[in-house]
Amino acid sequence: MMSSKGAEQMLHVALRLAQQTQNSDGITYIHDLLANVAFAQGELDKAEVLFKDVMQRVLSQGTPQDDLKIIHMSLKLAKIYEQKHDWPKAEEGYKFCMKHLDKQVQGSEDEDVLMLWGMTLDWYARFLHEQNRLEEAFTNYKKAYEMCVRLNGEVHEQTVILLNDLGTISFLRGDNDSAIYYMTKAVETGRHLPNMEDFSSVYVNLGSIYMQKEMYEEAQKSCKEGLKNAKRHKNEEGLKEATVCLEELKNFLKK
């Protein structure tokens, strides 16, 4: 398999050919591919410059602002600004995407629109979570979860991740009963996904919430399941989390 660096070099060769033949569409297409490679590799400054260039090229051809291509690039730019800690620009970008997709998603069965809407809700929810805007984060995670179920069904890794997020936010809001509800649902769903490698963290999160509610027997059972799952997947991070959870439980029981 070709490395990402090798792929990037091939794209630069293709870009020179496109420039020599003055193939404008080819140049735009290759810049878009290079932008996505840079984005995936975490080369934020390079990705930002390339995405902006592609957007200008596409808009100059008469493409409207609410075209999915523009929204998709705007979403990635918002994520870049978030990762660069430019919070106002990140929020502006996410809101731009939300505004245009909100209109398109009404009554739509277009899978591309629905998938982009779900992705935007998810990314914006994570941004709000990081900003400690828990009420808004919860609302957006809930919408993202509902869209994920609509697109992928209940038994899907992304569904489990979003249920875990809803449980986490509920816990942070001080609503332990809702936190247990969402985490338990995440565990029940994840049991049908034997290949989900980081599933152990859901068990550990549920165990931690049980601990806070002084439901020590349930906490121990959940953390042990997390440990077993992490061992099965050889998940080092999961093993650490489950071990810490069981150690904390021992300390609670000593009090």
C-alpha cells in the first residue's frame, strides 16, 4: 500500500501536468485531494490554505454557497480553526454549515445531505462540549444520534459513540439517572458489535457513574467487563482505564 507521503508526491506530479496543460478543473480537483491529505495528516496551515483556494475556485465558477461541496469544505475549515483554538472562526464556520444544511435537510431523503448534516451536528456538539456549553452540546448530540440511527440503524459503532457522549454530557450536567440510561443503552448496543475495539471505555464510563451513585456492585461488574473487553482487543488504553476504575472502586470501598 502506498504511503500518504507517496500519494502526496504523486498528486504533486499530477498537479504540475494539470498546470502545464492549463486544466483548471484538474488543478481544482488535485488541490482538493491535497487539502484532504493535509487535513488527515494534521497539517492544519497547509490544509487551510488549500481548502480556501479550492473554495474560491469552485465559487468563481458560479457554484452557490449552499452547495454540499462548499459546506463540506467549510465544515473542515471550522474543524481546523477549532484545532488551532480560533474559537470565534470555528463557531462561525459551524453555524454557516448548520444554517445551510438546516434548510436542505427538511423532508430530504438525500443520503449525502443527511450524512453531512449528521457529521456537522456531531462535530459542532464536540466543539460545544469542549467549550463547556453542556446544554447546547446535549441538544446537538441528541440530534446527531437520531440522524445516525436513521442512516445506520441502532446497531452501529457511531450510534454507540453518540450514546456514550449523551451519557457523558448527562453526567457532567449532574443528571446521573439519564447518564446511566444512555450508557446502559450504549453497552447493550455495543454487545452486538464484537469488533468494536474501544468499546471497553463505555463499560468503564458506566462503572464510574455507578460509583458516583454508590452502586458499587454494579460499578465493579461494569469495570470488570471493560477490563475483559480491553484484554480481548489488546487495547492498552482500555486496559489502563479499566484498571484505574477498579482501583478507584477499591478506594471507595475502604472509606
